[in-house]
Amino acid sequence: MATLTITDSTFSTEVLTSSTSVLVDFWAQWCGPCRQIAPALEEISTEMADSLVVAKLNIDENPQTAAQFGITSIPTMILFRQGSPVHTIVGAQPKHAIVQQLQTHLLSAH
């Protein structure tokens, strides 16, 4: 798997201090739409590996981080750049829509 599994205890190290942009997928095992987009996120993590890390945080197992970022519905994906949230995607979307939004924000970084 190309995606990185993170927890409340590893969030700061893996996301906030990362020199690479990180897309955090807030998800839960019981969430159908979360499972629906998982294969697309795997593909994105491989295809965009040079500019992006895709990380998954299970909100049931890691409620602290989900609460910190006000996650009220899942799936929610937050793009972090230099430790700050720069873009949020809520709900299951087709891969091309996710990629388009990511590219807009990643390109604006350069």
C-alpha cells in the first residue's frame, strides 16, 4: 500500500512537520463512501508520489485529531502544506475531481 496510516500520536510528525504536502483522508471502517474512494486514493498516492503523501486517519481509533480539525462528516480529505491545512474536500468524489483539486493547490505552491 502506498498510503500511509497515521494516528493521533504520529499526526504531528507525519503531517505537520512534513516537508512534502500531505493529503489526510479522515475515514472509518463502517463508512461506505470512504471504502469507495480508497482505491482512487491509493492510485493518487502512487501517481503523485513525487509531490504528495497520502495518509489515512481512522477517526474511530483517533478521535483527537478528527476533533482538532472539526471533522463532522466522512470522508473528509484535508491537504496540508508546511503544516497548515490549505484545502478540504468533503465527500466521496471521482478520482479525476480529487486530482484536479490537488493539482490546483500543489501547483500554486511553486
